Amino acid sequence: MDKSIEKLTHEIKTLKELVKKLLPKERKIEWLTIGEVSKHLKISRQTLKNWTAKGELKSYVIGGRIFYKLHELDEAPQPQKFRNFNYDA
């Protein structure tokens, strides 16, 4: 019986190590203001507000101020900057 407990304990330890490897690492959230995001993406504040209103970027309200998560900005597909530009004009 002691050997089966030892074997089970070893298997549990192995499973814990495997789960640690498979789970994503915790990342520190870096919060950016509207001004910081507009500089980061090289867009105007109004464009940022428009993209947020359309749901193309996610914002968070904390203490009455609007913030964005840096890693979400870097991972999100960027909306087309010149979507309505007329090349024939």
C-alpha cells in the first residue's frame, strides 16, 4: 500500500508540473491612458475614441478615467487607418 501511495504522489507531482508548463504565464498588466495609446498607435485621440466606440478596441473605466491594456492593443488586429480613402480622386 505504501508503494501505491508513493506512486500516486509522484504522479500528482508530475501532473502539477505539466499543468504549470501548459498554463500561460501571469503577465503584469500595463495600463495606458488615451494619450499614451494614441501615441503608441500613432493615431489621433478622436480615432482612438471612434475605434473604441465601434468595439474595435476595448477600454476600461477605472476611477472615472479611461484606460487600455497594453498587451490587448499589441495583440488586437489594428483597424484600417485609411478605410475610406479614395484613391481615384
